[in-house]
Amino acid sequence: MNKPPLWVFLLLLGLLTSCAAPKTASLLRESAVMASPSLTAGLPTRSPVTMTPGEADLSPSVTMTPSLTPVPTDTLTLAPTLTPTWVFHPAGNLVVPILLYHHIAEPPNDNRYFVSPEMFKQQMEGLVASGYTTISMATLVQVMDQGGPLPARPIVITFDDGNLDVFQNAFPVMKALGFTGTVYIVTKSLADPKYMGVDVLKTLVQAGWEVGSHTYSHSDLTKSKEGLKAELYQSRQDLQKVVGVPVTSISYPFGISNDYILKKAIQYGYTSGAGLGGGSDHPQGTDLYLTRIEVRESYSLGMFGGLLPWWNGPIEPTPTATRRP
Ligand SMILES: [Zn+2]
């Protein structure tokens, strides 16, 4: 039998390499992104996985199976799943931005506690594009204390005061993007139509949201006339009756707390406490006063992004923040 001429081989070789090249490059790129968290998890370090904004996007919708290891790339197979890859973190310090909102509605005359629905949507879409996955406060403190799995870019999205506009304007946007949040409820206002009521809270819990207490009367806890037992313990009991699941997180009105209040919060069954202060670094042991990043009405999308780690969008400096009492 005659051998095919040399040019046939060369033509075939050319065809093969031109088809294979893009696929190989994309596999290499994917494996570089996905391999690094699993590698980091095996190291004896307490630092969480961090990725700089310049690195490739970690798409929340296409991930590899957790069993994959960074072996030579030509043997890798990609298995798209609906959930992002969660990687084990040892107990210790964590980097997790915790956002704080109050109202999601059109701001009446420059009110810093309002974020417009349009801006809120842009912020949430920016978080999705940057590869964030929402977690609850309960998950955050559990991993901080005992270790456990976290997504590559975790974020907690919290809403204080239980304003009804959060259910009307934030919940649908977040639901469509696969995000969940944490709402802190003032139990004295449960029957007030301006605030979330029993049915709303049940709907949120069914959708995977976390419900926490923002005390009974929203007083400065260092001066509350109702007393700490009513503010912390009774509000927790009442909320648990309403939502039918454990309530383990407290948000201190005005961010005000002290050592005595923190001790009482633990005694009354809370495992996490939400405060103020900004920043995304949470040293182990700060479970009962976790600092949050307050998102204000005046922030542009770039200023919002400038407050966050891992943000892939535009970044602008934030005006000097004035501290709320
Ligand atoms: Zn409040």
C-alpha cells in the first residue's frame, strides 16, 4: 500500500492544532482560576482565599467539581454545576464584606438611609459580575469559630429596621440573581404596615433569607427603659415563634453596644452580632460585634465598589465618612 504524501500529514496536523488551541487555552485559564482555592485550602494558614480584582472572573454559574485537582490540564474535565464551588476554611480570621442597608426606595431629600431601587440593582448586578456569593451571618460565625466551607468571594447583605420597601424592592432583585440576605426586625413594629409583618418574614425565610433581631423597641441598649431581657431575649423568642426557625443574630440599634450587652446577647442565645465600623476583615472572636459597611444614598457605583474586596467594576474614592452615633 502506498503511503500518503507528506503534505497530507501536514494538512491534517494544521487542522488539528487550529481546532485544539482555543479549547486548550480556555481549559488552562479555567484551571488556573479554580485550582488556586483548593490549593490554598490545604495549606496550614488561617488566611481566607483572596483574589485580586485583576484576576479572571470566577463565574458563579460554571464551576468544576470539587474533586478536581490541578493535574495536567489535558486530562481535566469541566463539570458545570448550578452552585459555586465552596472551599473549606479553617477556623480563624475571615475576610467577608457585610453590607448594611436600611431603605431600598427613592430617597426623599438626600436621606442617607435610602438607596434607590435602580442603584441597588446596579450594585447587586456588579456583585454578581464580580463573582460574589451571599452567605448568612450564621454561616460566617460558624466558619469563623469552627471552620467550614465558604464560597470564593463571600458577602453578607443585611438590612436593618425591617422596612417593607426592602421586601418590595430588594427581595425580587436579589432573588432573580440568586442572592439571599439577612433582615433585622424590631419586634415592636411587626404589626405596623410600614414594616415587614409575619407573612413577609415567612416568605423571606422560605426563600433562604435569615431573620435576626433588631431588639424590641430600637432603643439605645445602654439606656433602654424596656430592659435587656425584653430587648434581646423576648424579641428573639417572638421572632422564632413567627418564623419557626432559630434566630441567632442581633443587630444593635445605632450600632451601640458594650461588653455587658455582648455577654447578655450570648446568654440570651445569640451567636452573631451586627455593628458598625466598616471594613471586611473580621478577626476571630468578633462574632458578637461584626463590623458592617453602610451603603449610603450618595454613593456612586464606583464608591460602592471601592468599599469592597474583589470588586471588578469601576472604583472611585468615598467621601470622608461621618460616623453615626
Ligand atoms: Zn436600626
